[in-house]
Amino acid sequence: RSSAPTAIPKVAGVLYSLPGRVDVGTDQGAASTNTVVTLTIDPGVTVFGATGVSFLVVNRGNRIDAVGTPTSPIVFTGRGNVVGSADDQTSQLWGGVVLLGRAPITDCLAPGAAAGTVACERDTEGTSNALYGGAQPGDNSGRMSYVQIRYSGFILSAASELQGLTPSGVGSGTQIDNIQIHNSSDDGIEVFGGRLNMKRLVITGAEDDNLDTDVGYKGNIQYVIAIQRAGGAVGDSMIEADSNGNEEAIPRQAVNLSNFTFIQRSTSGANATAMLIRGGADYNMSNGIVVSPSLTCLRMNSLTTTRSAVDAALDDLGAPKFNSVQMQCNGTPFTGTGGPANADVQAIFTLGTNNSFAYTPSLVSNFINGATETAVTAFNARSLNAFFDTTTYIGAVKDANDTWYAGWTCNSST
């Protein structure tokens, strides 16, 4: 445990080991406003999990400052990668990185606790005594930038598994950008509540969902490359938005996502769809590319997802919205279950502008826009929130000259 401000310097030939669960500070509680411990990691540092149950936890009221550079990223990985036994199918070498904050969440641990208040907290999936939640939307858990998280996702017990990156109750004061998650055995990133905004994410080889959002998360995300492994045997959805079983909980999940390129190769994911939006989740997707030729592209569960009325009392923004989204799907592009029919889901998608579910990709090197993508008129995502850059293109990568992802990410056949 780090109980005082700690700096991990870059020293030639030195790697740093996580011998098990390593905590940054102790939990300061939901009502606290202090910052006790900051863990600083220098550019170019490699930290590896020495055992499968190794993982890093940044507790509430503490921060991480892991800021690499485009030419000297910070790498979190597992011992097998360090000794050279990992390959492109390797995963589950260690746990991952868990950020815990004091921002609002739903699905409270204590019976009768009001969601979004200091009484509403939860324990982290895949571990214990790692509490998150509170009533501070602007809470700051630190910064992670130009960081790779490789081969994570260790299973601790049945249905309890760590992700590559798990931001839980993290506030909008936290900065997350230029992050790659490679070969997580569970989700790439799973966000549990909070108000986190993220930019420039690369998720490769995830064995469950690429981006999973839960329990009242409200945030903005721009520039996402997500690609499943070749072969069609690994991976589930590109997005799983889940408020299932607690549809009317407030704060209601609401996510703005822009400039994404999703390459789904799995033919056997449990969700059987590229994007699953269920429960009461509100999503606004723009400037997106979805390649899912073997599966349904968009599935919605429950009538609360598809209802069109805006209801301030229920914190409800109405049905999900799509603008400038191009999808290549199988013979059943849309699926509705638990209330909506397939046609209801299709009607929601086609209500937006410049959308197509009969798109034929011209992508170069898997994820770089070609002529077909360039011809699509972009949506001004900045009209949704000042967090977004205004772009003239759809997808995560404009063209061959757009190299924001290059240099700091690890290479692989994926």
C-alpha cells in the first residue's frame, strides 16, 4: 500500500512489480473532499503484475498521475509479457487498474440508500473493500495519459472478474486520454457510474465487451478504435450499456459517444450484437463506423430504452439518438427484445441524419477511413457538449495522415 505521496521514476533497465493487490492510499469515504496520496508514474515506466491476482487500486480521496508521452508510454502488463511468454492470444496474466471516486452512482449497496447521494456506494466488481460512489460529480481521481494496459482481467471468483481499466464512481475532474487496453480477458473498459469523460481510446483483443457502461454513468467519449481478434471466436459486444433490472434509477445512464470505429469479428458473442443498449440507458452516438457482418448491429432491450418522450422527472432524455453512423450488419441489422420489436429499433436509428445500415467499408489497414467513409457528412458533436472536438469526418481515424494512435500503442496482429 502507498500511504504517502509516491513517485515511480524511469530508471534504465528497471521494471516495477505488483506483488498482489496494491492500494494507493486508503478509502477516505464518500463524504470526504480531501486528497491524501498521489501516485506519480514517469513516462516510459513498465509496471507488471507478478501474479494473476495482482492489480492496482486508487482509493477514494487519492489520485494517480500516470502521464506518458507519445514516444514514451507507461505500460502496465503481466509477468508473462516481461519474460517473453505472451503472444497475441494471451490474456488474464494479472488484474488491471481500478480507479475509485466519489461521483454519483446508482444500484446502492445499502438497502434504501438514495442513488446519487453519499449514502449510495458500491463495492468493485472483481474485488472487495474497494468502495466507490458519492455526491461529487467533479471529483478528481487524477490523470492517466499515454498508457497501455496489457493482458489483464484475472478471474477472482465466478462472475467476478477485473477489466483492463475499471473507473468506478469517477468524477469529471479526472483526465483519461490516450489509453490502450490490449487482450483483456473480460471487458476492455467498464465504467461504473460517475461523470468521467474520455478521449482517444484503443481497445484491442478484448474477450468480453470493449466498452461496458453501468449504474448511472454520465459522460462524453470521443475517438475510439475497438477491434476484436481475428478468427471470430473471441469477444462479445463493442458496447454494452446496462441498466437492466433497475430501469428507472436516477441518475439515469446518459452517454455521448462520437468518432468511433468498431470492428467486430466475433460470430458467437453472448449478446449476439455489436451494440447492446438496455434498461433505461440513454445513448447519443455520432460519427461512427460499425463493421459487424456476421451479427446484428444494434439491439435494444425493454420499452424504457425505446420510449421517445423526454421526462425530466425521470432524468430521461428519450430514446437513443444516432447521427452520421454507418453500419455493416448481417441480414437482421436490428433486434428488439423485452418489449420493442425489430422495427422499433430500426425506426430509432433511421430517425437521425446520415445514417446507414447498408454500408460497405472501404477502410484501410482495418480502421483508417477510405473513400466511402470520407464521403459521409459528419455531425457536429460539439453541439452536444463542449468536451467534443468538431470534426469533418466520421470514425476514429480521418485518413493516413491522422496518426494520433501511432507510436504509443503496442503492435499486434489485431
